[in-house]
Amino acid sequence: MITDSHAHLEMEEFDHDREQMLERALKGGVTRMITIGTDLPSSAKAVELASKYGCLLSAVGCHPHNAKDCDKETLEELCRLAAAPRVVAWGEIGLDFFKLYSEREKQLISFQEQLDLASQVDLPVIIHDRDAHEEILAILKQNRSSRQRGVIHCFSGDYSIAMEFISLGFSISIPGTVTYKNAHDIQEVAGRIPIDRLLVETDAPYLSPVPMRGKRNEPLFVIHTAERVAALRGMDFHEFCRKTEENTSRLFGLRQEA
């Protein structure tokens, strides 16, 4: 049993076969999936889906790509959605200085506002970090408090950066890129960080792992990522799954599956 800790199952790529996709995951041992909002409409749909399917949980938030549209009214509505029973995190939030779909200053403001709101409603945060490691670390250090907790999703830094995030109390989520031949940095991270700070994810429909690379990603494929990380750590696959389930349950306040 394993949880896909980060997917976007509310996206239109799954509209034609969502129930079959969920059934495939459940039959394959992926017992829980967290579907993650990236703006107000996708957050509302994530909450709706989690209320409909018992295997789904949700997160609400405004992705840095959409920071330019994250106004006061949007934040107020996200706060309302965050109170829904099966919302377990605030995200996906953070900084993306690679594509800059929203200007840097707007991203920085939106990120800080959402960190504050997540703390107020006592939810862990799911952080997107692309070409912004130092900026995000600086902000998290400034905001350091006993209530601040979360995960750096789809981690793309090296081992030293991972350990800096871990020193601040954050977990690291490993995506399917760890299965790629030349992904040396993420393979080192996956193999060396403390096991109690490690999660796995698909980021579906993106970043399909080997041997599914080139196809639409879906939660079932998190098994391939878990197998690769377990091998990198020299761990029994089932023991690895048990540990990551403990980590996921602890971070998101979930009941440990039997």
C-alpha cells in the first residue's frame, strides 16, 4: 500500500477515464491519492472530487504560475475551501523563476500571503520550487515557527539543498524523474536523505517514470518511482512503502492505513 502524495487528478486530461484510472491505482496498491489545486477553479474541483471518491484527498492553493491572479477575493475563497473535511494541505504554492508566467514580485507576495494563511488554518504547505531554491529557503527561514511544516514537491535540487529544507522541518517528495538515466542529483537525494523525511509522488499527468515515460502519468505509476527509490536505498520494497506511508500520514494528519 502506498500514497501518491501529489497529483493533479482534477485536470481535463483525466475527464474521459477518471474512474477507471482510480480503479487501476487501487487494484495496484495505491490506496490514497492527494489531488492538488493550482488556482481557484482547480482547487474547487479537487475538493469536489475528494468529497466524491473515498481514495482521494485534496489540497487548495495558487501555483506561482497563477500568482498574478491571486487577489484578495481568491484568497478568501481558498480559505473557505480549506475548511472542507478532506482538505489536508495548502498548495501548490511557491516560486517558479524558470518560466516566469507571473512576475517575481507578484510570486513573492502570493507565496508569503499563502504561507501566512496556511499557518492560520493549521495546514501543511505543498511547495513548488523551480530555479528558486535560495529564495524559498530564505523565506522559510524568516517564517520559521512551530506551526510551519510541509513538503518540497517534485524536488529538483541537490543533496545539500534537500538537507537545508529538512533542517527547517520540511519533507522531500521524489517524483518519477528519479527513474531517468541521467538524473544523478535526485537519485543521490532519494538514496541519502533521512527516510523519515521522504515521500513519493507522480505529479500526474506530468513526469511519467520509466518504463511509462512518454505516456500520460497516473497514480498507479508511483509504484515504479517507489521501486527505484527503494533500490537506491537498498531497502525491501514493502518496508519502503510502509515507511513512506508513515511519513505521509504524519505530515498530512491522516489515519495510518491498516
